[in-house]
Amino acid sequence: MVQIHGWKAAMLAALLACAAPLAHATPTLLVLEFELIDDLGDPNSAIADQRRLVEASQALRSGLAGCDAFELAEPEAGMLAVDTARSRNQYLHRCNGCTGTIAAAAGADLVLFPWVQKVSNLILNINAEIRDAQTEAVVATRSVDIRGNNDVSWQRGVRSLVRRLCPGASDSLSAERQR
């Protein structure tokens, strides 16, 4: 076994200390399902809105998969914790202290809470809030206003939200749109 003393030992310790954060430099992000805040309660659009929420969640994950800023966690890994938090809160993005539990269950460093607020069938807001699992602090918020409660508006809104969350992801979104 080789023994290292003096300045060489200090140098090695410094290098190892610097390398440790680099081993996990890219944080893991858990992207939750979109939620809908709909005070209108329009039964004529309820089925279409639920379908759009599922499609928006898939498009958000797909768009962020091309982002170098983080790695995506598997959403299924945290489902039990998400279901538990959802049973205690009307909306997950308004939960108080659930981020750490949800993130730990999924092995994530960050959690993205997305929601759509339906002001009317003409005006909607697509929102995202990213929170740190350790501190519960909000590290990023983005919002996109869309006009028209239809598939095209929702798709464009989600693509714009992805670009605002991760500007480098726009290349993968363009390729996806061309398919």
C-alpha cells in the first residue's frame, strides 16, 4: 500500500473534495403530472381538459429530456408519495413540506410542480415551479399565458414552457414537432 504524506496528501484530499460534487453535478429532476385549477367547472370541456393534462405532462417530460441542466427521474418511482401528498392537499403545488418526501421516494434532487390555471375558455396559464428537495426552496418558476382552450394552444404553451425552463431544449422540441 502506498502512503502519501505532507503536501501530496493535502493535494490529493483537495482533489478528491473537488471531484466529489462533480460525480453528481447534474441534479435529478422529478416532473410531476399537470394539475388543473378550473373554477369554471365547465362540464363540456372536462374530458378534453383531462386528456390535455396527460398529453401536456408527457410533452413536458419529453421536452425536458433534451435538457443538459438535469437528469429526469422516473415518475413511477415517487407515485406512492405523490398519491399520499395529493390525498392531503387539493393541489400538489400548494403542498407544504411534501417536496422532500416526494423527491426522496423518486431519488430526485428537484421536483417540478406543473399546473394549468383556467381563467376562462379563452385565457389559460401554464405554470411550473421547481423546488429543491433538501430545502423546499423554490429555485425556478415559469409561466406561459395561452389563448384558447384547445389542443394547439396547449401544445404551443408547453413547448414555450420547456424553452423557458431549459433554453437548450428547444432543438429537441423542434425535432419532435416535425415528426
